[in-house]
Amino acid sequence: MASKRKVSNPLALAVMALLFERPMHPYEMVSTMRERGKHESVRLRYSSLYSVVEALGRAELVEPVETRREGRRPERTVYGITAAGRAEFLAWLRELLREPAKEYTQFTAGLSFIAALPPQEAAALLRERVRLLEEEVGGMRSRLDEVLEEGLPRLFLVESEHELVLREAELRWVRGLVEEIEAGTLGGMAGWLAFHAQPAAASEEAGEEGDA
């Protein structure tokens, strides 16, 4: 069962992970995450990161350790992780790796109401999704191959591999769903077609009565 966290924003996990390595100031945190491609798995905005650092500070999970000035630039506060922060980070990480969590995706929400659209339109929309997924999967594979060829160990790419596998699985599944809709073999097709035929039939009958 998931524990209630003092700061539950995924960006907080990323901040604590960086400070688990060494103290950093927020600007360095942002640049390090971008260099490592972590912005692909955690939504990253500079203003949001500052808010998260402040929240972690209030929770006594991180703390200022020094201030630095480079040239004429404003002073920058360097933060380090506290003992409580280290314990919180490791407990949170273990929980995330161990426990499957229910995630509410927008696509799942759309699928749950797909019957509101006519089958032909739904199939056309899903075919467009297939096209976009094919492009996305191709790009993800290329980027992953490039960084592997550059010598980056797979250990630091497992989240990218996981995302790719999920997208590939979605692509296969959506292709199959489209084929079943277009072939009329999807369970419930008769009722789906009948439901969307009713308004058209009623409109035609009303038109015939008006002509009489």
C-alpha cells in the first residue's frame, strides 16, 4: 500500500535523487536533468523545481549548505539532502519499484467512452493514432540506439526502454482493435452499429412524414 509522502510531486523524487549524489544549486539540478534526459520521464520546469525545493526544505528533507557566486551573477544557494531526506528518498524509490500503481491515462478515459462515436469514425481516429504511434516508436528506437552506441550503459536507460516497450505494446493493441472494428468482429459491434443507426432512422422517418 502506497505511503503518504510529505512531498509527492515526482519532481521532488528527481531533486532528492540528484542531491543523493552531491549538493547542487537549482540551476545545476535543471541542467543535469536535461543532460541525462530525465525531463523525458519527469515533467521539468525551472519555476516548478524552485517550488519543489522550497517544499522539500519546509519538510526538512533538503537544506541549504552554502551559497556561491560566479562572477557578477547573483548568489546561488546550494542544497544538500538531509538524513531524513535520504531515508524518504530510498523508501519512496523502493515503493515505486515494488508496488504497481493505478495510473489514469487520457487514452484509457477516451476508450471508456468510445461507443459514443460511430464505429467508422472511431476506427478512423484510432488509425490516426496508429500512424502517430508508429512515428513516435520509430523516433524512440532511434534515440535509444544512438545513446547506446555512444556508450551510455543500459542501467541509465531502463526508463526509456520501459517507455518504448509500453508504446510498442499500445501500438500492437490499437492496430488489432482497429482491425476488429473494421471487420465487424469486435464483441458488441451489432449493438454499437444499431445505436448509431437509430438517430438516422428517426430523422428519415420524420422527413418522410413531413413530405406526406
